[in-house]
Amino acid sequence: MASAALPRPDAELVHTPPTYAEVNRDIIRTLDPPGRGWFIGMGFVLMGLAFGGFCWYRQLRYGLGVTGYEPPIFWGTYITTFVFWVGIAHSGTLISAILFLFRSGWRSAVYRASEAMTVFAVMTAGLFPILHLGRAWFAYWVAPYPNFRGVWSNFRSPLVWDIFAISTYLTVSATFLFMGLIPDVAAIRDQALGWRKKLYSVVSLGWKNSDREWHHFMRMYLFLAALSTPLVLSVHSVVSWDFAMGIVPGWHATIFAPYFVAGAIFSGCGMVITILVPLRKAFHLERYLQIRHFENLAKLCLLTSTIVAYSYACEFFIAWSSGNAYERATFYNRLFGPYWWGALIMYGCNVFVPLLLWSKKIRTNLTWLFVISLFINLGMWFERFVIIVTGLSHEFEPWQWGYYTPNWNELGIVAGSFCWFSMWFLLFIKFFPSLAISEIKEALPPPGRTEAGGH
Amino acid sequence: MATPPVSANRAGVVGVFGTLDGLLLAAREMKAKGYANLRVYSPVPHPEIEQALEKPVSPVRLFTLIGGLTGCSLGFAYAISTSLDWELIVGGKPIVSLPPFIVIGFECTILIGALMTVLGMLLNAKLPKFGRSPGYDARFSNDKFGIVAFGGPQQLAQADALMRAAGAEEVRDV
């Protein structure tokens, strides 16, 4: 990715704090015209997206019969992938908002890419409830709007809560990302020429780094972070209630909200590592995305993995201690039923593989981290698959039992969703700085000083 | 460092500083001399700049509060009024079921609160503003700090001298 224009910093330089001018230079350089690698990547992504589009077209044309849905399982791959993408979004807000409130200095290097990941992941997640519909063109019926029938949405339904939660999350996280970009876009504007200067002048809203602007901006940033923090915790709780409010054995549990939130942050941190490792290599950002940043992300993964493992154990304990035959049967079925392979992947990737991160040697090795992060992504997709599909496949009576496997049409749409997400991310890194210029400077000593100070 | 001759038609002067400490020294000195309408440019926000300029608390928080309260009220009002508009009993629950409506009220609190916070910032920071800002220099988004003083010819001559004494790399008319 434009590697010719970006020299790799030598080993000594990597450990030297950059100056303000070097931060501008190095980060604005990532916006240089894309190289061959970027175009090849974009080509693959667009092909995958076209295939996903074709699969959706088939579904619209011939109906949901083209999927692998098998009675009684009608919440399958699409709802699994919806929850997966909403979960991915969560760590971005954790890093940009919650760690901001905790004044964690290390977040400044990783927060912009994570926040962009959040927005694109929610944009991807939002497609799935629509993809899941038989008549997708009536998706707007779920929104509460005045209509000639005089009927409103049922506000007691978790599906309507979901509409409010996801649309609020998309709006607020996109606003947070855009507002955070303004000072950086102004810095790019000041060095850009031609059409780019005009574009960035408009996007920066005429920002000039004045004391008045910073004064109100920082207050706004604080309050957006304060509002985003409960929001992020609420969104995955609401998503979990899509299941927990139902009476399906294995779903109907009060533990679901914290269990889902921990899982979301776990999967999101995994995805941040998956994205940042290649980004660091492609743009030679070793001086900014340091090993300690990855180590901190790995520690977050480890922490949330232990919370997730504890939740898994609690689920089994609750099923046993409840004395409820259906709950017990569901959890026995999860381990020893026809979907044992899903549970094996889920527990293996989410509980046992992250244990490797206890080793400092492994969590400071980017190759290991990257591979582990892929396992985390896989494991967390399967977690949702196991919860949703095995739950529905083994309800109260034997005549309700069934077996479902996703077919190529559904998997094509899932692959298309990854390409949709990647397309936005590839575009983002070439139009906007994937590292936060002003926040990285804030963490550095100002010119003429040796200590950073600051907020 | 020689002070340049004072021009009669200058509106203000801008000093360009290479260090934060130089900027802070100039800002404090000028504040002490009674310069009220100073404008400071900085590539990063810094609490010491706010202290030097004796900034009052930003009113953005009021926008957040009003937005949050409005959103909360609207969220509950929306769910309650639409439920009363068509009294359909679902699952044997009351028509106005407040516990599930908390979710709607909460999400609307966050949504309207966040949007009002942004509006508060834009109004108070006077953004968007696409015209020229007096004294702004592209270096202020890179690694330099700037301070602009406005006033009459004598005040500007004094500001010019103060900035140079504080270590300004460059002082010019705006």
C-alpha cells in the first residue's frame, strides 16, 4: 500500500518520540495515492461484494427458500452475523469513549481506526435484519411512523428496542467519529492542494485551531464520551434481550446482558488487532502503533475472555441449579448434541486459545497476536451461532427439534458483508487519517518541553 | 530585537511561537496588561492555555443537559402516546408498560443529548466558518503556536514588543 512512499523507520527511531511536525508528516503521508496493494485488495473486496449482492438478489427473486432454513430454525446465519457485527462495533466505543474517560493515554494511537471500525461494523450489522426478511422492501414497517392503518410499533417488543438502540448507536458513533476528525482534517487541509484542499476545507467546517474552538470542542468531546459509555453498554444489552425476552431454553436468562457486552468487547478487541496489524505494516506506522499498544489490546482480550468464560460456566451452572428439565436438556445438547462441533469451536477459540495471551512473549509478538485474533473472530461468530441455532433446534418437545446448516447462498451474503465492511475501511484509510493526529500530539511533550502534561 | 515601525492601519498583530512556554508567557503578560480579546491558535488543546486565558466554563454542558432531558421526555411521550392511540393489549401487559418504555426513553436521551452537544459546540465555537480567520497560519495545525492581539496602534505596538520579548519567532500585522 503505497509502500514506496513510506520508508520503514529504523529500529532506533521507533523508540524515539516523534515531534509534532513528524506526526503531521507521517500520518498525512498515509493519504498518499494508493499503491498496487490497495487496488488489488479493493478489487477482491468489490468482487466479494458483487457475489454477496448476487446472493441477495437470488433471495429477493426466489424467496427465503434459497437459504438453508429448516423448521423450526428461522433465525440462522443472518441473525448470527447481525449479532457478530454489532459486537465487533463495541470495542471501538470502549477505546474511544470509555478509555478516554479513564484517561488511558495509550488509546490515542489506536482509537481512530477502532472508532471507524465501529461505524462500519454497525453499518454492516444494520443490513442483516433487512437481509433476514422475506420481504425486505417492507423493512420500514418496524419503524414507528404515522400510517393510514393507525397502528404503531409495539414498544414492548425487544425488536423495536433494537431499532432504537442500533440507530442511536450508528448516529452517535458516526457523530463521534466525524467530530473527532475535524481538527485532523483541518491539518490535512492546510497541507493539501487542489480538489483535496477544497474537500477538506468543507469537511473540517473551517476549523482553525483557535482557543475558542478547542475550548468548546474538548467539552463536547467529554460529553459525547460520557453519553457513549452507557450507550455502548445498552446496545448489546438490548441485542441480548432479543433472545433473553423469549422463552426458548438457553436464551431466557438474566445473565445475557453482561454476558453479551463482555463478549462484544472481546470480539471487538480481537477485530481491532486483526485490522491494526496489517495497517501498521502497510503504512510503516511502527513509531506510532507500538508493541505496547498491541499488548494492552491483548490484555483487554484476555480480561474479557475470562469474563466470557465465567459466563459460559454460569450458564451451565444455572441450567443445572434451576432443576428445569428443558434448560438442562438444552445445555446437554449444546455439548453432546448434533451441534457439538459448534460448541467445540466456540469454547476452544474463546476460552482456551486466549489463554496463550498470559504469556508476555506471545502477546508482544504481532504474528501470534494476529493469528489469535483470527481465532477470536471465528470463535465469537460461532458463539452467536451456538446460542441462536442450537437453542432453536432443541426446544420443548421432540417434534420441535431440527437441524440447520447454512448453505452457500447465506455464506455468500456473510462473505459479502465482510467485503462491504472492508470496502468502507479501505476507502476510509485513503481519505482520512487512520491515526488521530491531534490526540497523538497531545500525548507527546509540547515543543520546548520534555513532559507531555495535557488533559 | 528591533521593534518594527507602527503602521497606522494595522488591525492586529500575530505572533508565531515555536514553544508552548513562549506562547503561555506572552498570553499571561498580555492578559496582565489588559488585552481582553486575545485569540490563541494551537495544534493541540492544552489546559494551561485555558488557564492563561482565564476561560469560563463552556456552556456546551447546558446543551447536553437540555438535549438529554428533552430526549428522555420525547422518548417516553412517544411510546406512551402511540400505545394509547391504539389500545391493543399484547401479552396481557398494561397498555402503558413503563419498564419496556425505559429502553426507548434511554436511547432517545442519548441520541438527542449527543446531537444537542454537537450543536452546542458548533454554535459556541461559531462553526462552520469558511471565511478567513485573521492571523491564522497553516503552521498552527502543525507544530507552531500563535497569538493574535487586536486594538489601537499603541496597544498593538506594545503587544508586538511583548510577543518578541516572550520569544516569538515571527510577529506580523494581520
